[in-house]
Amino acid sequence: MRKGSIIISLVLLGLSVFSYFYIIPTQIISSIPIEKNTPAVLHPDFFPRLTVFILAIVSISLLISSIRYKTDEKTYGSDYKSAISRVVIIFLLSYSYVLSLKYIGYALSTPIFMAIVIILLGLRNWRLVIPTAIAFPFALNIFFWYSFKVVLPEGDFEISAIYQIIIGLILLSSFTFFLIFLERKNEVKSPENISDKTERETA
Amino acid sequence: MLDQIIEGIMMALTWKAILFVAIGVFAGITVGAIPGLTGVMATAILVPFSFFMPPELGIPFLLGVHKGALFGGSIPAILVNTPGTPPAAATCLDGYPLAQKGEAKSAIQMSLYSSTLGDTFSDIALIVAAIPLAALALKFGPADFFGLLVMGLTVISSVTGSSVPKGIISALIGLLIGAVGFDAVTGAERFTFGFDTLQGGIGLVPLLIGLFAISEVLIQVEKKLHLLSEKPTTAHLKGGRPLKMQELKDSGRTILRSSIIGTIVGAIPGTGSSIATFIGYGAAQRASKKPEEFGKGSYEGVAAAEAANSAVAGADLIPTLTLGIPGGGTAAILMGAFIAQGLRPGPSLFEENAVTMYAIFTLLLIGNPIMLIQGWLLTDLFAAVVTIRQAILIPCILLFCVIGGYIYHNNLGDVELALIAGIFGYVFRKLKFPLAPLVIAYIITPMAERSFKQALLISGGDYTVFFTKPISLFFILLAAVILILSVWKQPKVSGE
Amino acid sequence: MSKLKFVLVVVLALSLSTIFMGLSDSHARKFPWKPIKVIVPLGAGGSHDLNTRAVAAVAYDYLGQPMIVQLMPGAGGKIAMHALKKAKNDGHTLLMSSASHLTIGPHVRNMGYDPLNDFEFVFMFTKADYMMAALASQPWKGFKQFIAAAKKNPNKISYGSSGIYGTGHLMLLKIMADTGAKIKHIPFKGGGPAYRAGLGGHIDTFGALPATGGTLGRYKRGQVQILGVCSKKRIKMFPKVPTMIENGVDFVLASKRTIIAPKGTPQDRIDFLVGAFKKLVKNKTYKKLLKKMGEKPSPLYGPALKADFVAEHAAFGKILASIGVKKK
């Protein structure tokens, strides 16, 4: 990808310069004073500066070689945009999941997260989605607790177990069916929806 | 002395002892297969259990865990490009492409055989040559460490792939990432941007999980939906075919070379299994008749990586037992377990506890075939993972990554780091930058910088110390030779 | 339709059994109602880690819940201490601290916590006195000869410490200040690597704790000499080793393994923990483990414990100031 290489080498070049003059001086904090006669090599900023310097040089070399290199651009399929948007969505979802681990806890967030991802990846068969979304996180939790005594994040609020389950089930089912409904509306009719024989196979 | 050996062997060959080793190996494989649970952590968690077992049972149990973990780490590496333990990152490079070709089973078997052979080699080295090896290891001062690490860095030259500038950039970025955190010699904080989590540096495990596993997830997610939600087309292969004997024989020299490298590097305290693995991998690529296959699915690559990292398992016990100086994290914990059992590692260990030690050695050796059997039985189960449709597999992998990143240091911030590393890895790979140099630089450079500064401080600013100390000189010359050879051999490819 | 019902039943059963997942959040229970987490600010396999695991191994019988060890090394203890500061103060999260994190570090740089006021002191388990060691093959024997040699060759003799402004480094600074000798300081990442380098002869002197692997054996065999121990009186394990005070250096330093809790932890829960720990240190298995590690229990708790730390904090503040080390 010629364009990509050019962009990235420019970015790297810019970043190296920026690092050298701004980031390194501000982000390397010696809270303990360095004696005056210490040779430059032993200063904490020596290696980073050297690295960034070499990085700038190599970026220039990459820039030059990618400008000179003539090749056909790879043509991307028409669903390139939807592929990339899937990547972005999955990433954002994962990040939100991590955040929700902090505040809501593992028990509630994980099944919902799993279900959403499975559906987003095309699997509509709720008979596969819901059991997987519940069974796998549950199995993991039990496994980690009984073997290594690891407690997975619990979130900030203390609701008693029964309420959590009820809320969890309601949320999970509604999310699942809602998403499936949405997806069914959006997509073009294609044959892979109806696959009864795949029902028997679970993860 | 002979009667002590015999008595020790008799003590070892009881059903109970062998059972404990087997349980340990199984636990080790399980733990190794979980990203985020490093062998160190697992051993640490299991040590208290061993407090309540007598020494002849507790120690072999832990040793089994140690062995099993290094093999177990290769399983997720091969199946889903997730290193279960840090050294398995090298196994990802060739194991995963093999699995994608539908040869997961044979890849796992190659890993199993290489691990067993590597571990057996270093166990024998431990039993036979522990004392001279340990004395050699002690001679490594900061300057010598630096030389060794510089040689390790030259491995990068063989894994840059087709574009040398991209490989160098990758390594430099790895260097910068490794610089985040505290500079051990001056105590300065570097690149922490005020975040607490970054103060300890960017964790190895979250970084690897992100760069390898999460980036792979993101790449897979680009696929067309129907490919993801249906059963994979390779499913009928049931994970692949068994490894052919010929393939194993072809990699024989590689396995031997990696075992030697792993044993020597592992015997030097403070180096760790990751360094040994990458040096072994790089050496194998250089010596191979088909170096261009490395990184695309070469059985030799898998063999090289796995033999080296399992060889460390036996080797890091060498300084631990003979000198009382732990060779690495897991060995340090094992040493604690030894002490808690009343066995004092160090020069007097064999005089005072000869019989127990011989029993332990016997069980150490028996552990290898046990691992082989267990691995062999479990391979089908593991390989079946690739038959699961991706719409279900991917969320499970994501969940594993999240939990793995969390378990590492009980810190959700590490998981966020892993995700960021994931996006970073995704962009990196799409732009065809190689990941291996980044990982190698990230692991080796902080240690190299530290050793370099320490050596200079000790010598009082005298740079010639790196050339006057024999060990350091040896490694630096070796590094120079390797660099010259690789530049010489490199076909001139520009641009992509 | 019955297929659907079957699946629904399975799903319902599975979710009912997720009671396990939510169980830890249920209310109205006796303390402790879930496992007690002890954060360890140092790395795996170190004496700190092992000490904590020794306690954890027998803790269940005294606490009624298992004790889980959580390693959070890095940044000189800062990461772990911050984690403790942010943790819920319901008594389920504790930390096994050592001297440098509480009484030394805060004087030298901004750790982000106030050692004496951000935490509650619960229980001290063991004390390990810091020692200065060297290979017996050195041309000088004993502290006096060592200092004489150092004075004759300023900045030639080296000392390897466990880290910048850690316990070992501090000891070195005090020695240099009190004796006038100039010794090179080589920082390592932790006590282990420094010890190794010392044994290999790459540095001249290094720090050690009585329990450090093999020290006693090497000392008895004449491989290693101990120049001094930083305690008030000579210790039983090494009766021939003079204290630093006898050597003319007024420096007392022990690695004190103390459990601390976040500020605001209810006093009744602290009292419960203290009561449990008081009984724990008498446990036979625990005592056996400690003995094998070369440590001895020295329990301390309550106001006496806090007073001990306050005094040490002030004392080190004075020492550091006298050497000229100040917070930047």
C-alpha cells in the first residue's frame, strides 16, 4: 500500500520531531536529582532521544522508497466500508465492555457483550446466541474462582443476586431479540439465515 | 553415592509421586493455555498447596506445572494467535498461519514434541552439568549481559521480513514502548503521562494479548458476515492431520540447536524464557534451508520456538538449585517452595538432601513423557477449536483477552492498554509492518539499557570494558558476525 | 415447540445458577463475607511474596475466608499503594507493606499518598534486619578495613543496591555520610540481581537479609563476609557480626512486613483482623515455614504499631535530610 506507507512515514516523522522537542523533555521526569558530572549516556533521556532520532531518519528513508516505488493500488471490494465499520464497532464495543466491567461488573455486562458481538458477526439464531452468551462467561467465572481464586470485577453497586439475575435475563433477552429484529430488517435477503441443521451444533 | 541415587529413584517411582507430577503437568498446561496467567503467577498461586505436601510430592508437582505451562502457552498461540505465555509469541508467528491452513493439529503436535525434547535436554543438562554451568552463569556481570542482549537484538535482523526499513521502525517503536515506566538506574519516570498504570511500564502480557490476539480479532472481523456466521470451510478436516515423522525429523537439527540455546540462556539468571525463545527462533531462521517460510507457517519455526522455551524450564533450575540464585520468575517461586520444604538451595543442597534431590530429578525426567502423553491425548480436543464458527469463537476470544489482561495484575487499566495495543497492532499489520521486531526490542532493550548503564557505572565511565571482558567481547563479536552475514545474505528488496 | 421449551428450560436453569456470580454482592453478612485480598507491592518469589503466602497458606482457619495474594509490583510500590488507596475500605482489601514504601520513599519523592494518614496500620508479622555483605575473597576483612580501603581509593569500591533510594541505597548514603568514605553506587532492579552480581564478584559489596537464599550457608562456609547488620543489637543468626551502630554508623533498618488497610476501614473489622492474626502467628505450620525461610515472627499491632511507624518515618526523614536528600 503505497499511500499507506507514505502517510505512515510522514506521521512517524512528525511524531519523532514532536517527541524529540516536546514529549521527551516534558515526559521524562527525574524526581531524583542527577549529579552534575554524570555523562550524557547515563541520563534517562539519552536512549529515547537516540531512538527517536534514528526513527526520524528511517521514516525519511521509508518515505523516499515508497514514493519511488510504483505499484498498483489494491482495489478494495465494495463492502470495504462495512468491513472497516465492523472493526471500529467491535473495538468500541470492547472498550465499552471494559468500562462497564468497572462500574457494572462481570456478571451483568458479559452476557450482554457476548450476545451483541455474536449477533453483529452475523449469527442470528437465538438458540445459539443466548446459551453461549450465558454459559461461556459463567463457566469461566466458576473455573477461575475454584481453581485460582480469582475474583472477576464486581462493579460498584450492590444489588442482591436475585434481582441481578432477573435484570440480567430481561436485558439479555431484550437486547438479543431487538438486535436480531434490527438486523433482519436491514439485511438483503440471503439464504444463510435459515440453517436448521446448524442448530444442533453448539460451541 | 550410587546407593543414594538408587534410593532416590526408588522413592520417586511410587504411584503417588507420579500422579502428583501428572496433575502438575495438567495444571501447567491449563494455566499456560490461558493468556494472562503466566507460568510465574500460576506457580505462585499453587505454591501454598505444596506447603501441605511432603517435599518429594510437592516439588515435583510444581515442577510439572512449570513444564506444562511452557507447552500450554503454544496452544492458544497456534489456534487463535494469542500467546498463552509470553515466549509463545514466537510460536504465534508460524503456528497460527499453519492453523489457518488447516494444519492446527500437526502444529500442536510439533509444539508438543519440540517442547518435550527441549525440556528433556535441559533436564539432562541440569542433572549432569549443573555445577559447571552454574559457575559459568555466575560469571555474567552487567557488561556480559549487555553483550548477550546485543546479540539477542541482532535476531531482529532475520525477522524483519521483506522491508528492512519497516522492520527497523518496528524495532524502534518497540524500544520506545519498552522505555515507558521507571528508568531503573536513575529513577526517572519516562512517558507516563500522569497515568498510574503506566508507571510500571506497559505490561508484557497485555501488550502481547493486544498486538497478537486482539489485532487478529479485528482483522478477522473484516470478513464477510456469512463467512463468520457459518461453519468454517476447513471444519471437515477436524483440525488437521497428525504430524508426519518425516516432518519431525526434518526439524531435528533445529530442535537440538534450540534446546542448546534455551539451556544456556536459561541457565543465566535474569534472562527469561522470552529471550531464549527469540534467539532460538532467529538462529533457526538463519540456519534454515528455507528461511523465507518462517513467519508464513513453517514447522521448523514452531519447533525452534517451542524447543527453546521449554529448554528454559529445566535450565533455569540450574542456578536456582546449585547456587540458590533463581534463574527466572518461576524458578524464584520454586526456590521459595524448596525453602519452605526445608530444602536449602545452594551448594550444600546435594550434600544434605541427596536422596530427595535424586528423587526429584527422576520425577523431573518422568514428567516429560507424561507431558507427551497428556498433550497427545488432548491435541484432538484443542485442534477442534478451529472447527467452531467464528461468530461464536471471536466473542469468546475477546472475553478471554479481557479476562487475561485483567488477571495479569488485577488492573482493568491493563485491559485498556491491551485494547489500544490491539488497534495499534491492527494498523501495524494492515500496513505490513512486522510485529516480531517490536516484541523483541520491547523485551530486550530495557534490560540492555540497564546493563549498559550498570557496566559503565562499575567501570567508572570506561567504555572499553565491553571489549576487555571475555564474555562480553565474545557476544559482541558474535553479534557483529550475525549482522554482517544477514546483510550479505539479504536479497535487495525495496519498497514493500 | 417442545424443542423451544427444552431450550428455554435449559437457559433458565443456567441463569438461575448464575446465583454464584452475584453471590458475592449479597448483603447483611458477617465480616469477612468474601475472600480477603492482600496486595503485595513487590515481585513474585521475593521474600515479601513468600512471607505473605506463608500467612495466606494458614489464614483460612483464622479468618473464615481464604486469603488471596495479589502481586502488583512496580514503580517502587507506587502502583500497589495507589490501588490500596482507591480500594473499598470494607476490610476485604489489604496490603503487605515494607519499610521503604512507607518511611523512605515518601521523603524522597511525591508518591501520591500520605503514608501515615492514608492508611490504617493493622498488623506487623515479621522483621528482617538489613545486612551489608561482601565476598570473603576481598582483600579487606570486616567493616573497619573496608572503610579504610574505601577511603584510600575513593569511588573505586562499589555497592550494589536493590534500587534507587531503596533500603540498601539509604544504608549506603548513611555509611558514606558517617564515615566520609566515597563508595560507588550501582542500582539494580531488586535485591536478587544485586545479590547475584555480588556473588559473581562484579560488585564489591551488596545488601542481604538473613533469609536471603543461602546466605547463612555461604557465611558459615566462609564464602561471604557480613560487614554489619542494621539492628540495635546483634542478631542470633549471626552472633559474630557487629551492628552498624558498633561500626560507627547510627543506622537501624529492618524490612517490616506489615499489613495495612485503606483509610476509613471500620475499627471493629480491624480489630477482628488483629485478633485473627494474633492467633495465626502461633500456628505451628506458619512458624515452621518462617523458620525454614530464616525469619522470625515479631508481632506488633494497635497504637504501638502506628507509633513505631511514625517514629521510623520521622527518623528516616532526619537521616535523609542530614545526607542532603530532599523531595524535589
